Amino acid sequence: MTATSNKSPRRQKNPRPQATDIVARMLAIVPYLIENSPVTVAEASATFGITPEEMRKIVQTLFVTGIPGDSGKGLHGDLFDFDYDSFEHDDVIEMINHVGPAETPRFSGREAAALIAGLQYMSDVVRDEERSSVDALIDKIRRGATGNPENIAVRRAPLPESAEPLARAIDEDAQVEFDYLNAAGSLEKRRVCPLRLDVVGNTWYLRGHCHARDALRTFRTDRMRSVRLLTESRDHVVDPASLPDTLFDVPVDDTGILVTIDLSESAVSLISDYDAIVSDPTGGVVRAELTVAHLANLRRLVSLVPGAIRVVAPDFAVREIAQWAQRGATWHEMDPLGRSSQQAP
């Protein structure tokens, strides 16, 4: 027979802490010491519910803890440092060097206001179910700023009344049909599964799956005619978030016009919405190839920064921009009565 002991198993009164517990405790103690140093060992240990001896061991560990630094060897200035004499003789913890960021970077009130204005501008474009996420982000930015964000009002261009069926079609997952002014200046019928409306400046654009091209396309709403909301449901399921970042993505073999332009390096941001091929700058000038859907788009691009963009090819686009610029210069020289400045009294 085996004898059975009635004694319960011994339990260790103070079980040894696990490594994860020690690391977690140190991560909590470091910001405390940064904020409250100098502090006595007794005060620090009482704050964290540990013995003075445990606190001393933690501080001794911190003496040799830090970051690799540029040299990768953990030299002076890369480690936590304390007043050793105060610690050794007076039992006082006084941190004289700590590593890592002293504080979390935060937006200023002006920076937060700019971000909030941009998000408010965007919230008018996104779907209803996405607006709660935008509002939550606005609230986080407002609460995390160093000062009260300034009130900045951003006015977006209103959606044209003729394009309102597009917004309804997006909400109802329906198709639309319209006549579209192509690059040749003629109208052609398009049937589209609309995905998203974007606004750039004062111009609204529709992104959607075009049945005629069997691909994603971008359309200017001001070049649409007779927009009609159809009863047919959208038959191409595309996540709007998967759309390319470039807004103007008309391919070369479509009705777009492939143009080559030279522009100043400082003006490259003007073509960020185009799927452009940009060369390395030479003397502050870059050469770019991009596709525009219509010469009117090219005129608009050139007019953004007069003198900063020069059309190089094709020849008919060069002639068109030159004639358009000449007409503008002639009109500018006319007085309100239609006479040239040389004839005006």
C-alpha cells in the first residue's frame, strides 16, 4: 500500500516574477523616473508596490540600458544615466540622461486645423457609411493638438444639378447612361457603373466601369450631357478603395491624347493626378509624358502656372496651345469697348 500524505503542497509566498512582468514593470518605471526624478528609492518602490531592493536592482539594470546610437556600441549618451553618488550614498534616484524621444510629437493648432479642414472637405465626397470614420479621425486630431485648432472653412465646388443622378446611382448601386464629349469634340454614348465622385479644384469627376471600354475610366461631369439613371443594378463589383491613386488614367489607345511637356521642377506637383512618366530634372526642368482626355484639359493644365509649362508634342497640340495663348494675349490687350490698347484714348 502506498501512504497518502495529508499535507497540502507548499506554496511559494513570493513567486519569482516572469521576464515579461519585469519588462512591463521597467517600461512603466522609466517614464515615472523621467517625470519625477529626483525621487527616493523608498518613494519609488512604494509607488509600484515593490521592495526597495527590487527598485535598486531595476535602477542598476537601467544603468546599462539604452540604444545602440550611431556607433552601434552604446557609448556615453546612448544609455540611461543617474547621479551615482546620490543613488549609492543617499538612496536617491536622480536621472541625468535618458534615451528615446522626450515626448510624443503633436500637431500644433494650425497644423491640426489644416488637417481637419481637409478631412471635412473629403467627408462631403465619401459615402455615408465612411463619414463616421472621418468624423472619428477629426475628433482624434482635435484632442491631440497642442492648441485649439483654428476655424478654417473650406468650400468645395457644388455638384452640378445635371450630375446629381450620378450621386444617386452610387448610393443605389445602379448604372447610368450619358452622352460624353470626347477628345475629337463629338458626343458619344457611354454606359457606366459609377463608383466614386472626386472633385479637383472646381471640377467634378466620375470614376466608374465603362461598358464601351470594358475598363475603369474617369469622366469630367461638365462634359456629360443627358445623364440618365438606369433601373439596371451595377454589374461590375469594384471596391472604391482599390481605385488607383492617379485620377486621370485614360490609356493611350483610348480617346485620350498622349502629350509631352516640359515643366519646371517646382511645378511637378501639378501633374500628380495624371499617370505621368517624368524624367529626371535637367537644369530645373523635367520632361513628362501624360495622357489627357481633351485639349481643353491641356489648356487648363497650362493655365495653372503661366510660363512654367511648355507643350512639346504632338504638333497639333503645340499649335492649339500657341493659338489659345495668342487669343488670350490679344483679348488682354483689348479695352472694355473691344478696342486694342494702342487705339484706346
